[in-house]
Amino acid sequence: MPTFRISVVDQAFRASNDHELASFDEARKHGIKAALAIGAGEVANGEPYFGVEVLVEDGDETLGRFVVSVGASSLQYGGASKALVDGSNPK
């Protein structure tokens, strides 16, 4: 089975791991899922937006680069939407 290096990169960090996966398509899906999981955690912890680049490499060759972003924005700021953001009770 081929080994792919999957990296999740933004301005603050770079996480890379080697994975034995059957194909580039599986490596691409694995990298995107990892980035979405990280982003979901960041947004759940209060960040309004999370964006990273996912790289899939085979040795020194870059096979694919993808931008993955996760965000949350209230449609209105007040009442129930405000409660979701700051934990207060809606009026």
C-alpha cells in the first residue's frame, strides 16, 4: 500500500503525518476530514472562522493542495443568536 504524507498547514501551525492508504483519493479524503475535525473544534471553542491548506504528498512530490475552511456566523446579533455566542439568556 502506498504511503502518503498528509499535512494540515496555516500561519500558526503545521501538522504532518504519513499514512498508508490505497490511493490518492483516499489520502485526499483523509486530509480533508482531518482539517474539518480540527476546524469544527476551533469553531466550537469560539473561533468564528478556521481555514487551512491540506497538502497530500508522495515523497518530494506534491500530489494535491486543498483549502478547507469552517466558520460560524450568527444571522442576527441579539436574542437567541446572542445567547448562542456568549451563553447569555435570550430576552
